[in-house]
Amino acid sequence: MIYRFKDLKSATRNFSESSKIGEGGSGDVYKGIIKNGDVVAVKKLSIVAGKGKPDFKSELKLISIVNHRNIIRLLGYAVRGSELLLVCEYMANRSLDKFLYGEFPNTKHRVSFNIHCQPFDMWIFGCKGNSGFSARSTAEEVTQGIDGAGLTAIVTGASNGIGTETTRVLALRGVHVVMAVRNVASGTRVKEEILKEIPRGRLTVMEIDLNSLASVRKFAREYIASGLPLNILINNAGVMAPPFTLSKDNIEQQFAVNHLGASNGIGTETTRVLALRGVHVVMAVRNVASGTRVKEEILKEIPRGRLTVMEIDLNSLASVRKFAREYIASGLPLNILINNAGVMAPPFTLSKDNIEQQFAVNHLGPFLLTNLLLETMKSTARKTQKEGRIVNVSSALHQNGYKEGIRFEKINDKASYNGNAAYGQSKLCNLLHTNELARRFKTYNPSESSVIFTKREGVNITANSLHPGIIATNLTNNLGLTGWVLNTFGKYLLKNVPQGAATTCYVALHPQVKGQSGEYFMDSNKAEANATSSLAKDPVLASKLWDFSLTMTNGK
């Protein structure tokens, strides 16, 4: 429906401050009462560079046709010159889940891209939570004033998306970032881009393929051999909903990657913000050239950024091991590990270890990498007396996995493979992995066969997971119509990349998170209790996954 601009202006009292209910990077939102008495939400869009009015109108007509309860209902729009308005249904402070499904949600009616999130007004209207931040806050904003100098972080999947932005912001804040990437060339390009912005940024690119457990072990050995400390580990890389694919270790692909990825999307923005805050960021990327380009771009903005591009292919456990070896050999400390990289909804494919790709890349690779680098983090925490942080980038879509949660006996079952459910399974693994890590950090048991760090040992390491928000990134490439809708209209209704990287940077750097472990965050706030599924809170399932993952990575 086309509204008259002057009617909406009147309905919002001339876009008065008293009518404003939210604000964000893409525009402010106002409560309006139109002539028929209906209450609506009016979003006054910021001018989109290079976006003509005809294109805007045609896209609005298309999204108006898409009438599904899982997509925010757009009532219409108004255009006056370069001023663009969106009119949506107004909803008071209620959860989006209740808005979509009523008082008693029926999961059978949810589609694969169902969004389960914090109150709706925080998500689209930009209202702030207890932390003082909202869904519209950017990574730079949530790390403002934070000095990351002296910290070393590994960001997986640092050569694109959220991983790149996380790397950039960490470098901006003075953190030395190790970019753990599958493509070293891509990671190097990202590094070079970041260094253009932050010339003093400390960025190191190392190779890791989370689709190969051998690659994960290689990465860990090399990292440990490097002598670098490790304060922060951000497990960001991942794949999302591919067709059935096996990793290089013969494991379903999604079950192994979401822990690096600094050369694109959220990974790039995370890298940029960390560099901005003085963190030395190691960009762990699959494509070194791409990572290097990102590094160069970031250094243009942050000339003092410290960025290092390193190759890692989470699709190969051998690559992960190689990355770890090279990192350790470098002598770098490790304060923060951000497991950010990942894949989403590819066709059924096996990793280099003959494991279904999403399971391999989104879970097993980061799981192995984290274990291989724990000694470095332990040493760094003791030497620097700074809290080490492991950050696993999960997703609200962990609730949209298989009914039984994790199909331990059918990880590589092509016949029953569902790309979206497999992605949800891998994201559930991220949460369970985080929770089990947190438990093991707090509980000392000499009989445990795996590495355990405890406060009793004088080591201070936390593990937390997060949902970055619904963002149109290259993860959605395999989602078909759903991906097209998200990519086409995401710029109007969903988070942009800087906003998507905010929660990762908040959890990695902000003092408000100090001492918190085993928590799940959304929109730069601790998530509400109902934001995670009952399966994600199951300690027995978490322990079973831990043992299963140890077996899967043993010798690979």
C-alpha cells in the first residue's frame, strides 16, 4: 500500500522525539496513529547510496507480496523526494515468537528460517537492553573506550562478513589478531584492507580448514610453536544449510566449522573493530589472498592496526592442526579465540576427512582448534593476568535442527540429510560445546581424559556463545528463496554487518562480560532464558557431544 507522506508525518506528530521508539544505522522508527485509528510503526530510512526511487518502489512491492508469518509484515511505504518511509505493524513490548505464533507457539508451523529472538522492539526498533546496547548497536559502539593493547585474539573465519568486521574492530582497539582462515590469499587481502584503515594494527594470517581435523591440529601445533600468547578465542567460522556434504574426515560438514572466518561479513567487521580497539588480531582465513585484501582495507582506515593473516581450512582437520602448530610456533599470546567461520545450507558434501561438511566445519573444526590452543590460552592468562575469552558464534537457528537434537548415529546419512536441520544441529553443537567448556573450566576432575582448566589452577578463562542476529551475509547463499528474501530486503529490515559484529565484539572485549561463562548473548545483552532450547541446556547431551567429538577428532 502506498501512503501519503504528509499523512505519516501527521501520524507521527511531525516525527517528534516523543513519538520516536527506536533508532539505528538504517533509520529511526516512530509510533504513529493513522486516520483510521490504527497504530503503526513508521521507519524513516536513511538514504541508500546508489539506490534509485524506482528500485526502492519495485522492491517494496515485492516484499509486500511475501505474506508469511515468519517475515515482518510490511503494510506499505511512502516516498517524497529522497525521503523514504516504511510502514510496518506496530507491536508493543512483546516477544517476536509470541507475535508470530500467539500464546502457544507450535514449532510444526515454523519454517526453517524462523527467528527466535529478544523482544521485537529491541530487534527492529533499536530499544536498549540492560547493557545499554541494542540490536542496532555496532561493534565499534559496544567497544568504544576499550583498550585491547596487549591482548592477542584468534578469529576463525576472519576473511569475510562478521569475522572481518570483528577482526577490524579488535585491531582498532589494539588487539593483536590472528586471522585463522581457510584461504590465505583471501585472508591476506582482508588484512591489507584493514591495515590501510589501521596502519598500526597487528594482524597475522594463518591457515586453517575447519572441514579437516588434520588441518585444525596443524594450525594448533603451529600456533603453539609460534610462542604467541592467547587471550581471546573467537570461534566464528561456519557453513549454513548446505546440501548433504562430508568433510575431509568423512563427517557431515556443518557439524565442524563455525569458529573462524575473518575475511568476510561479520568476521571482517569484527576484525576491524578489534583492530580499532587496539587488539592484535590474527585473521584465520581459508583464502589468504582474500584475508590479505581485508587486512589492507582495514589498515587503510586504522593505520596502527595490528593484523596477522594465517591460513586455516575448517573443512580439513589437518589444516586445523597445521594452523595450531604454526600459531604456537609464532610465539604469539592468545587472549581471545573467536570461532566465527562457518558454512550454511550447502548440498550434501563430505569434508576432507569424510565427515558431513556442516557438522565438520561448524563444530568439529572449532572444537579441535579450541582444545589444541587451550594450553596457549592458559599460559597467556597466567602471564598477563587477564581473563582469556572463548567466543563461539552460534545462531538462534539452533532451535531449528533435527527433532532429536544431534543425530550421533546419522551424521553422514545422506538419505535423511536436511540442509537447514543440519545447520541447526551444528549451531546447537556450538552452544553445547560452549556450555561444556564452561563446566570444565569450573569443575576440576583429575579423572577426565581431556584438558581442563580451573580457577583452582590460577587460570581465568571463560567460554560464551552468541547469536549475532539475522544478517544478509554470504552464509545465506544456499537458502534459495529464503536467502533471496533475506538478501534483498535485509538492508531495510535486518541488521547490517557492523551491527551483526557488535555482539561478538561485546562478548570478546566488554568489561560487563568479565567473569561470565557458559552464557548465551543476543544484541549485546545476555539473552533471555527462553532464547535457547531445552536441548541446548542439557548437560548430559553436552557431555555426550564432547566425548563424541573427541572420538571423531582423535587421530585425524
